[in-house]
Amino acid sequence: MARRQWMFDTLRGVFEKHGFVHIQTPSFENLSTLTGKYGEEGDQLIFKILNNGDYLAKVDDVLLASKNSKALTAAISKKALRYDLTVPFARFVVMQRNELTFPFKRYQIQNVWRGDRPGKGRYQEFTQCDCDIIGTESTLAELELVQIFHEGLSALDVPGFRIALNDRRILQALSEASGVPASSFADWTVAVDKLDKVGLEGVAKEFEIRDIPASALGMIENLLGIRQAPDPQAALDKMAKLLGEQAAAREALTELEHLVRRAKFSGVPESHLHVDPLLARGLDYYTGAIFEVLVEDAPFGSICGGGRYADLTGIFGWKGVSGVGVSFGADRIEDVLNHVDGWPVLPNVGLDVMVAQMESGDVEAELTSAQACREAGLSSELYPDPAKLKKQFKYANDRGVRWVIVLGEDERASNVVSLKDMVGGHQDQLPLTEAIAKIQAS
């Protein structure tokens, strides 16, 4: 938890430096709020909550006998654990729109739940660290979020990360150019989003299952080649040749070029930017630029993601409010830092100073010393038992406590304390106020 708290504090500092304010939303939402926002597969992963009381009492016998799980679920479950933080955020914005100032920038660090099969990098409960900008269509919002990716992951010292960039409008044009009907675009993106997991053969099977023309596979092979382009601009140039004159896609490509150029101008190294024509992001609510962050040689997929959503608030009755947001996957970042042994040294976890309890000592004086440390802003505790000093010093070392105050008979007679430095090994006798000042200065 000390490591996780350091991670959360680091990201919180980056978010607040960019002017984002902190909000929280409830752990569960109405099931109807969440359903239909994450695609067909996402809906299946939502954890439903049974209605209170005798949830079967009012269910029709015919429905029970039919064994129709979808229809039965609608009858016995009206709420669900949140699947992400973005849809609840859109609900929050609509409900609070008269109190908010737009564009509104929020960050949120909370748990979400998905009924996924647990595995390496996959959890049923995990923490997302989100930040969103809503109420503007300016592409400078996308730029700021790319900067936040770079600043946040650099501050966490995550090695070898790359920010993948694409746009759903470009994907739409590429799918149509490969013979996929517009009505099948959502199915196409779901299949393409699985490419890194199942390979080209797996995508071909997905196309077959979803009645997508087999000819569309040729476009995927072309895009795989573009994915290997040596730099972002080379990838953009190759994508331009495939797009033709489709207006929306051309506009998206221009915006992507501006985003890459401005990100480099803002200090994001080109080596951290990757234009990926196969980046799809399987969530249905994305409509424009999309992002994903991957770490080289990590034993699992992306650690961050996000994108532009043109009208997510529309599902709650407030049309035409565009937003863009990103999410840091705290648990996968933790997994990466564990994998590379990349955590910083976090000394004195939870405790600045320990006061030893002496055999035949003055417990009241020791309690007073511990309290004086707390009043001076130091975390402190009195060892609970009058044990041998060797045992107490071992406890301090095991806790990572640098300073130990000892009040023996001689110290009490001289109105001083012995301050032992567990790192340096030396020990000084000095008045309590000077001991506290020395600890504060260390």
C-alpha cells in the first residue's frame, strides 16, 4: 500500500498541476446506465447486483421456466458495479451541469469491476486513475492528455513505454475501404482489437463469425506493415495513401499530424509516440482520437488507454457535449514496476521515530516524548512492551524506522534523551526538543 499510495500521489500531483479537480462517484450504478456502452463483450463482463429482498418473488413462472438468462437478469437485477469511471462521470456531469464550469477537468482514482477471467495483468477488481476534459472540441485537450501520459509515466519511472495514437474516424474509413459495411463497423473494431491476442488467423475467424467479408483481411495485412513504420510521420504518410478522399478521415489524419507535432514541441520524445493504424479500443463510446500505452517486454497488454467521445452525455439527456479522457491502469503499472524491480526506496514507511520502552522505566515520560514528536509533525509510536533493547532495535530496523529515542535512568536524571540513528549507527544525548529538531532536519 505504501508503494500504491506513492503511485497515486505521484499521478495526483501531475493531474492537479494541469488544473484537474478531484471527484468520486458511487461504486454501483443503475444497470441501464452501464448496459450498451462497452460493446457486446463488455456488457457480458458487468457485475450485476441482485435486487434487495426476495428477488424471485415477482418473477413470472413462465420466465423462470424459460431459462432465458438475459430476460431473467433484467427482472432480478436493477443495479451493477461500475465497469469503468467514464460512463459514471458522464452521468455526474449531466446531473451537476448547473454547478460546473465548462470546459470541466476532473480526475478520479477509484476501483472498477469486470467479470473477466483472472490472469496475468487481468483482474476482476482494479483501480483506474482517470482524467477527463469535457465541454470542448479543441484538439489541445488531446495534446494535454498525451503530455499527462508522458509526465505521469516518466514520474513513475515506467521503462520503455510508448503512447499509441489513432482515430476512430480513420478506422471507419479504412474498414469501409476494405469492403466492410458501415453497419458492421462495431463488429470489425471488436475483431481488430483482438489482433494482438489471437493473431491474424484469429481475426479471420472473428470476421467469419461476424459475417465480415474475408477480403477485409487484406487491409489488416497492409496496416500491419504500416505499424512497423520507423516514425510517426512515416506511418501517417502511408495511412494517407490508403484513405483516399474521405473528408472525415482526412480531417482526423490532419488532427493526428498536429497532435504528434505539438506533442514533440511540448517535450514528448518522438520515441514515446507511435501511430498505430490497428489501434481500435473496443469501447463503443469512442468517436475520435484514441490512445493506448504499452510497455516494451511487459508480460501483458496496455497499461493506459483513452480517447475522444463526442456525445456520451447524450445518453443521459444532454446532447452535443464532447469530451476526451484517459485512464492509467494502476494495477498493471504496479505489475510493470514489480516486473522490472523499478520501485523507489520508500524509507520510514508510516513511522518517523520510535520511542523505546525501558524495563523499570518511566512510561509516562516515554508517552510524553512520543506525543511531543507527534505534535511536532512526526509520526511516532511507543514500543508496547518493556522488552530488551536488542529486540526493540530489530523491530525498528524491520519497520524501516531511522530514529529511536531511548529514555534510560541516566537520561531521565540529566533531562535528556538518547537519539539513536539506526542508519548511521551513532547515538547522541541531547534535550528532547533538539532531538526532534534533528529528526525534522534529516
